[in-house]
Amino acid sequence: MYKTYKKYYFDKFCLILILLLIFTIQYNRSNSKQNISDINVDIIKIGYYCHSLKYGGVERVMALLINYLSREKIFVHYLISERGVLEDEYPIPNSTRRINLKYPRRSVFDAIEENHIDILIYNFYNSVEIQKLNKLNKTKIIYYNHSTFFYWIYLHVYNFKNSIYRIYKQCDYVISLIPVENDYLFKKWGIKSILMDNPSTIEYDSVIPSDLTQKNIIMIGRSDDPIKRYNLGIEAMEKIIKVIPECKMNIVSVPNDKYVRLIKKLNLSDYVRFVGFHKNVELYFKNSSLHILPSLGESYAMVLSEAKIFGVPSIICGLDYLALAKGGIVIIYDDNPETIAKEAIKILSDYKYRIKLGQDSRLSMKRHTNQLIANRWVKLLISVYKGDNTLIQALSNNEEKITDIERDKILKNQFRLFLRRKPNFKKITFENFIDYSF
């Protein structure tokens, strides 16, 4: 009898302990949730501002960002655009609330006020608008900077001192995509920036890499954009096919008359073709063994991330400052089709070398997966909402820093490139170049 009572009280005691444990866990979870944002985390309203969600790389990035952050239930999403819903645009979740500024006609400020936007992710370069946005009290602005100092200084050297970078000094949150700019130039200029990767259209773990057996080259991007400089890749093909006659080049873009004429002039119609614009480029990367990116300037180059995910080696022209410039990349600095051809022939002629580059390329993307990017964005948005600069600084400190040696090498390479591309500025000093004080 005594043993029965003892067992009864022991069981009851255990049940109470279990209930207390469950209560403690729930209480801690509740407190933990509260500590993340100190608010009802279901009501953070995030606005995204861009002209549209069609064609451009920036638009594609914004659509991807909305998709990945929509998985988090702590945010309500608003897309603020000038052009409304367009046919065949980049898809976003149905739960995203669309605000068309054109019909009825209104400003981004009207949209912010009417919808009580807490944080606006702003992607545009209207200096007057940025100055007004900086004066808002209730809404915090994150400027998603998709440009690069090096690009602007190559193309607009005379007007660079009046560029958007001067205005960014007045901003609290600026997204930078380029390590050397974020870690050195932006900090040097007093810009409060945070390094962030762009999400990719392709999930790293879902891809079967190219086997790199086909002697095909891919170039991808808008051919009507002069900074893409597809003429360098096309002219290189004239030399490549003399050594590797089975080589073909696919340009994934709407045809551009200037380049079509060049292809005919060089008798390359059987070797180089435009395949049109495609949102899904998986088939072309899987059948390619080399990617050429001859752009004058890029800030992140999503096509480079796609090539890397598929394990396709890349040749790039002077873009050593990119976050993705390490691993499986051959960088040239003379903007010369002959140099591109020489490196392409070396890669396409040596299968073991090609495989090694491809493996290095794909492996390097493990540091840039969409899940890691989304996690950083969630932390940033919560920190900005709370106004917790300590958390934002901690996020910045977790960035993959470049070394001082790497920084100096990149800056000096870009300085030499600048002098080559802008020969009228031969008297410029390195110090003036990085300070844009000329």
C-alpha cells in the first residue's frame, strides 16, 4: 500500500515538473520572440520601390528579394512601382500588396503615408527624392545601391563629384554590393554602408552542374546596354574558332543590330548566335563550358553567380572588385579580344584545367547562398526597425572582409585601368583617383 502511494505521488510530481518545463519553454520562446523586435513581429511593413519588375537585373533582384523575405511571417510586403503590373514580369507572391504610382497619379511619399510603411527599400537615383526621403521621421529608408564607383568614374568622370555618392553621406542605411567600396571607399567618404550579396535566380543545392564537355561559350545580359561590350567576346570568337573550330557562342539576349552586323562582318554567323531573352537560363549554362563577362562595370553581376552555381568557369575584364571575383575566375585587364581568346583557348583546350576552374567556381558560391543572404536581410530589417545600431554594426562586422593587401591590389589595378581607358587623365594621382577629387 505504501509503495502504491509513493508511486502515485512520484508520478504526480513528475507530471508537475513536465508541466512546469513546458510552461518555461513557452515563456522563454515568447520572451525570445519579443526580444527580437520588442513589438508584435507580424506588423513590420516593408515597402520596395522600383520602376517595374520587368527585364532589368535590378528589377529581377527586387523580385527575388520580395520572394525570399516573404517566407518570413514577420513582414508585410508592399511593391511600390511606376508601371504597375506588366505582362511577363518577374513573379512575386500574391500576398505582396501592389501600389501603382501612375494610376491614380501619386508620389512615393503618398504611398508611404497612406500605407504606413515602416521601412522602404529604395532602388532609384533621384537625388531630390533621396533628400526628401531622408527627412521622413516615421519611415526608415534603406538605399539599395546597385551601382559602383568604378563604373561611374569610367563613364562619367567629369560629373562624378556631383554623383549620388555625395548624397549617400546623408543617409542612415546604404546597401553596398562591393567589398572594397564598402570596407574602404564608403567608410573613407563617411557613408554608412552594409555589405550585402544579391540573391540569385537559381538555388545552389537544386542544380546539377555542367559537365563542361561541350565547347560552348555563353554571354548573357541586355545587349542594348553599351557597358556589356559584347563586341569584345564576339571579336575573340574570330580567333578562338581558328584553334577550336567546333566552338559555339550563345548570347542570351534580344538581338542587337550593331552586334548582328559585327557577327556578319567577321563571318561568324555559323558560330555566334543570339538566342533571345530567357528568364530560365539553366539549359544554356548546362550546355556551356565557359562564360565570358566583358562588361566595363558591374556591381554584383548576377550572371556570374549563375555561372558559378552551374560550375562554369568565367573570364571577366577588370572586375576584380566584385564580391564573386574569387574562385574559378580568370581576370584580364587590357580589354583586348586577343587576350580573351588566348585565355578561352587555354580553358577549352584543357579539360582538367576546365574542371578545376569549374569546381572552384561552384565551391566559392557556398559563401553566397540565398539562404545566407535572406538571413542577413532579416537581421538587417529587424535591426533597422528597432533602430538598434549595435545590431547593425554587429552585422557589418560579420562581413567577409578583404585584406589590406587585397584592397590595395584592387585599387591600384582599377587606377591603371582608369588611365588606360581615360588617357587624357595621365597626370592624375592615385590619391586623387580614390578620393574622386579631380
